[in-house]
Amino acid sequence: MKYKKKYERSKRIIGILITVIVLLITFIIFNYLRGHIFLDNKVFVRKVNKQVEMAENYHNAAQKLELKSAYGDNDAFHPKVLNFNEKWNGYKYWMVFSPYPRGNDGKENPHIKVSNDLIHWTEPDGFENPLEGRPSNYRMGVNYNSDPHLVYNYDTDTLECYYRYVNDSNDKVIIYRKITKDGVNWSKKEEIISARRSRKDYLSPAIIYEDGIYKMWSVDTDRKVKYMESVDGYKYSNERTINLKYQLSTLKNWHLDVIHTDKGYEMIVVAYTSWEDRLSMNLYYFKSKDNINYGEGITILRPSINSWDNKGIYRSSLMYEDGIYYVFYSAMSRKMERGVGIAYGKEINNLKGLNLKEEK
């Protein structure tokens, strides 16, 4: 009986030990598997995110262009690029932009750059930026320059730079113009058109010269696109509204550019839904055969996920050369840094972002 009790006690102890060992082994195996499954899951998620990011960033430039301003920054904004079949005064491509570092509109003055390969940009030989300096009565957010644009007049063989001057002290907006025959020596600024800004505006003037007529598109105070024409370049008339239809009806027009190709009038516009969202815009494309009826807009560029342009797209310049679209788009990062990048492609709705490192 004595030995039987010892046997039963030993049996219970062995059973408890076996149970503990089994539980311990189970715990170890579970945590081992859980750790590996969790690790594999993290790796999987990272891979998926990377693929999504690569797919999303495919359309965006990997880096911004080096467009150093007279103020030492590389925060170019609001570009316009013209291309020539033959070099004009030594260069095939001419650009105007306005630096806008940290939103400093005291530096938002027109700058000229030139290039023969679209990648390396410099000042024309003998020229020094800015083309027009800060207004003498400058006040931040009140009196400042903005919205430059380039036009080539092939009848006079001259390059014309337009820019918008805001004088909210006197409730006035003015479009100025400077002209050059060589890209180095420019005329004094001349007033082209003006208005009371509380009633009328000329945001992002996009102008082309064809068949002896200056054609101007701009965005008014009501955020509608307005179109006018001028024969002499001074008196603009026959203003009318161009209605643009977005898939999202609440979008409001902001800054635009227009070119005329064998496909018709092609327009790119950035738009926002609310004033607070105007720094995080997408870029939209419209086309019209008659400059009256434009088809529904399509989105051609969005902010990237984690690159230099991950905050929003701004005014962009459209160029078409040898069957290829080139979009010089200005954009901003979440760090509030700005710049200009290039997206290109045969199809406007399938652009590829330029990677400068691959081009070197």
C-alpha cells in the first residue's frame, strides 16, 4: 500500500512535468511560428508598399531640375518652356519661371533659363537674372510679381515675357511684358492689360501667337477660364468663358497652360476643391478642336508618395515635340520645398517621370 501511494504520487508528478513540457514546447513553437509569420508579413507589406510606390511614382520625375535662381535657391515655380525647331540665339529651349522659396513672394520674379537638352539649364550668355526685380513698393502678400509666361512672335522674331503684377494696396492687377530679339537685351516693361483685382483677375496668363493674333487664356476671380484675343498685343477683346468639365464637379480652376497642335487646343490645369487644398492639387488635361467645346478633363499627374513632389502639383508647362509630350510641372513637397520636374510620353494620359540619374 505504501509503495502504491508513492507510485501514484510519482505518476502525478510525471504527468504534471509532461504537461508543463508539452505546454512549454507548444509555447515555443507558437512564438517561433508567430515571429516568422509576423516577420514575413512585414516583409510582404513592405514589398507591396514598394510596388505601389513605384507604380504611383512612375509618372512623376524622380528628381527636380537644377534651376538655381539669382537668390541661390532651387525652388523654381510656375514654368513655361518654348521649343524651337532650330536654335534661337544659340538655344533650342527657353524657359521662364519664378523662384518661390518657402512661399517668399519677394523672390517671385521672372527668371530666364536656356537649354539644348532639356536637362541642363543655364542663363543665356551675357544675361543675368532676374529679368525683372522685386517691385519697389513690395509688401509680402500685397504688392508682388507672379505668374510669368513666354511667347514667341515669329512675325517679328522676338521672344516676349509676360508676368502678372499684383498691387492690392490699390486694388489693381497688371500684366506686364518685356521683349527681346536676342534673349540678352530686353525692353523696358510695358503694361499690356490691367483691372481692379476685386472685380477681375488674370491668373496664370497662357498666351500663344498664331496667324497674327495673340490668344490669351487666364483664370478670373470666379475661377472660370476666360479667353481673349488681340491683334496688336495691347488691346484684348471679345472675352468669353471656356467651360471645363471635371469628373469631380466641385473642382475649381487655378493655374493653366495652353498649346495648339495638330490635335487641337490642348490645355493643362491644376484645380482644387477647397481653398485649403490648393497646395495639394492634381494636374488635369483638356482638349478642343475649336477652342470652344472642351472634352471632359482627365487626371494626368498626381503628387508622388514620398518624393520631392509629394505635397501637390502647381502650374505646369506643356510642350509637344516629335510626337512626344513633355510636361514641365512645378510641385511642392510636404517640407514646403518647391521645384520643377519633367514627365513625358507619347500619350498624355500615360506619362513617365524623368530620372536624371538614368540620363547621365
